[in-house]
Amino acid sequence: MPLLSVRDLVVKFAMRDETVTALKSISFDVARGDRLGIVGESGAGKSVTGFALLNLISRPGFIDSGEILFDGMNMADMSDAELREVRGNKMAMIFQDPMVTLNPVLTIGQQMVETLQAHRKLSRKEAEQIAVLKLREVYIPAPEERLAQYPHELSGGMRQRIIIAIALLLDPQLIIADEPTTALDVTIQADIMELLLELCTTKKVSLILITHDLGVVSQMTENTLVMYAGRIIEAGRTREIINDPQHPYTQGLINALPQQTLPGERLKQIPGNMPSLSAAPKGCAFNARCEFAQDRCRMEVPNFEQIGPVKVACHEVRRLHHETHKQEDLA
């Protein structure tokens, strides 16, 4: 049985004049110890998915239907008390900005000790010992001294390491990392990703990495979901998706990577923008930006079906797949 199984998850937002759908029948599994990447542009529904998994969608948003089965328990139907038992204890989340996550008026030690004592019957001394151990695991120098410091006294990279340490405090089975390096310098991003990969591998923790960067996904994850306008449009093993993307949108994301362009050339871009929730086009949501779109694409939502080693939602993908492989055979 998968550690996490999401089935037909629908999330909506009740606006003043209308109710819009942010997630449209999302389904996927995460095995124990698996690392899953969720990629797409801003507005694709990646972060909403992460928040929904922990049932952290707040009004005007709400989970309209579907199941979020974590270790056999449906997160969508849990009471507040049951959710508190799971959040942090069994599922933890690393947010984009550590300065928003950490309480600026409490020391690092106070925040870590309070987290531990909220879930475990520990003395303050015992909790501090565990906190120091976790800070050592994320390579924080002089961890005993850090417990007495406030977030503003630390660098951005140090704060993000502390966020990871807090996420690991209670030895969760699953970590959801939502763009964990967005607020950091490029030179620090690689170190944080390497640390996260090392910790997940050594501790056999499952990881859901939410990002817009396919380059990071290729190095960090075993499986990948590509999202567009609230739907999963391609899913499969990360290596298969990176090496042979099937959906035109996934192809566009990979072609837009800087390493795909020769020095001195303009970076390749996907024309147009992600549609807003209130102005989603009929049919395939990507049709206005897709060079292969046909009349059917503008009328019908494509089914999510198996094409070779991956699953894809695209009316034209079989024809494009056939033509590509035919050209390869002729070559």
C-alpha cells in the first residue's frame, strides 16, 4: 500500500462572484521512501496541492471532493485534533520563505522545544538535546549556541537549514518541500538541495518536492508530475519525462532550460501565459499556447492515459509520438 494515495482531489475557491476550481481531479501515489517532483509554472496548482495534502487550505478555499489517504487515513475527513496529530508528527512541510515560517520573537530553541513538547512527553532538557542533535544533522555549526539565537541573527541559508531540522524533529514519514530554495542565493541553493536529498535517502523519508525547476527535479526525484492549470498533464519516472517528454507543455519547459540554448542565443520561451482560474479555456487548457492544437483540443478535455512509459493528457500525443519515432527509424 502506498504511503500517500490521492484520488480525484478537487479544490475550489469561493470568490465574491463565482466559485473557481484550483485542482481538477488530481490523483497520484507516493510510495514509502519515494521522492516525487511536482513541476509547472506559477498558477499551475503545485502549492495548492501541497497545502491540500496537509488539509491546510483555508477559506475561501476548500476541499470539494476526493480522498487524501495517508497511511490509510483520509486527511480530508479528519478533525482538527486528528490533523494536529499527523501534521509535523508524520507529515511535515518546508515552506518557501524561512522568515515567514520562523517566529521572529522566539529563539530557535524555544521554537524547536515547543514543537517537540507539543507531540512528545519530554522535559525541556530532553527536548533541547534532540534539537541540538537535529541541528547537527543539518550541519549547523555550534548548534548549542544557535538555540539561544533569534531568526534575524542568522543567514538565509542557516535559517533554511533550521527549517529542515524542525521538519525532521519528529521523524516524519513524508516531507513536502514547497520551493525550498526560492528565497536563497544561487550559491546556497545547491547545498540545501544536496542536504535534503542526503537526509531523505539516509532516513528513508518520502519527499514531495514542489518546484518550477526541471533541472532540480532531474537531480532530486524518482517520479515527476507535470501540472498545468490545476491538472496533472504528464506523470511518470523522472528520467523518462526528462529524456523523452511527451506533452507539448513538458517539451516547452525542458526547451526553456538555459542549458538547452547556445551561448549568445535568446532563451526559448513558451508563448503566452498560464490562464487564470476564472478564465480557463474550453477543452485542453494549454490549447492557446500549443503549436500542435487542433479543433478537438479546443472543445474536449483530453483523457489522462498511458503513452509508453508515462501517462499523458493530450489529444495529439499519440500522433506526435508516432511521427517522432518514425523519423528516428528513418534516420
